[in-house]
Amino acid sequence: MGGGRKMVMMMMAMWVMTVVEAQQHPQKMLDTLCGAATYKEACRKSLEREAQTQGATPQMLVESGVKAALDEIDKAASKLMTTNNGGSAVESCKHLLDQAKDRLQGAMSQVRDANNFKDAAQVFDLRIKLGDVNTFATTCIDEAPPQLQPLLRDDTSYATQLSVDMLDIVTVFNQALSLNLLPSPSRRLLAFS
């Protein structure tokens, strides 16, 4: 085994063990999960309340992050619904935000089922859905009339950050599973069941 792969496995094993231990300490679980995120502040802000819930699991936190992204896309879509100017560009943007909402709703369904975190094909599909949110939101902004672009950028920025963060967390779990770093499903240490 190459030195680089060995180092990755060691780092992931440390991350997984920290998550396992952190379930007893909500703040530590939040720190560990958001440690894998690109936008750490957005991650912490979206998951903080759920992390304090009695019996919170990493799966519950990922679901909470996806839900927060969906709420932000809903806000942006609602503002567009009240916009009468912009013609076909606004209609296109509305359609793109509807597609983003559809992907996030699909992601919500997937993260509710713990078995999906163990299935490489399901994780791949989940990663695509979360990545699509960024594509649709960015394309919406690019196609919108110039006077609406700052508003849309503000409204979709947090949603895209959360989508990237949940994508990061799901990816780390998937990599840990593929390297057999997570305990067998029967042990349920990560409460992904």
C-alpha cells in the first residue's frame, strides 16, 4: 500500500473514531462533521440546533443540513414568484430553482434511509443531487436579468454552501465505508440505522 493511501486511511480512521466518540458529546460531533465541510461556518450554523437534540446522530445532522438548503432555495423561489418583470429569463430561473428543490427533496428521502449510506450507487446518486443544486442555482443567477442577480446570489449562496457541505460529509462517509473503516452495520456505532 502506497504511503499516500495509508495516510488517507489513517486520517479517515481518526475522523470516523472521532464521530463515534462524539455522539456522546454533541458539540464534538458537530465539530467533527463540519471539519469535513468546505464552508465550516455555514455547516455549524445549519447543524447546531439539531446537534443539541437528545440522541442526535450524524445521519440526523446531514438530514438537517439538506433541509436547511431546501428552505433557502424555497425562499429564493418565493421571491421570484413575486417578480413580474424579466420575462423568459425569470421563468427559466424559476424552473431551475424548482429543479434544485426537486434534487434536495430527493436527497432528503435518501438521507433518511441509513442503508443508502452503505450503498455506493445510492451515495453516488446523492452526491449528484447535491452537486446539481449548485449548478441549477448558479445557472439561474447567470440567466437572470442583471437587476435580479444580486438578490438571487444572496438568496442562493447559503443553500449552495450547505449543499457543498453535505456533499463533503457524505463523501467522507462513503470513502470511510469503501476503505472498511466504519464498523460493521450490526455494531451500529455511528447510528446509521
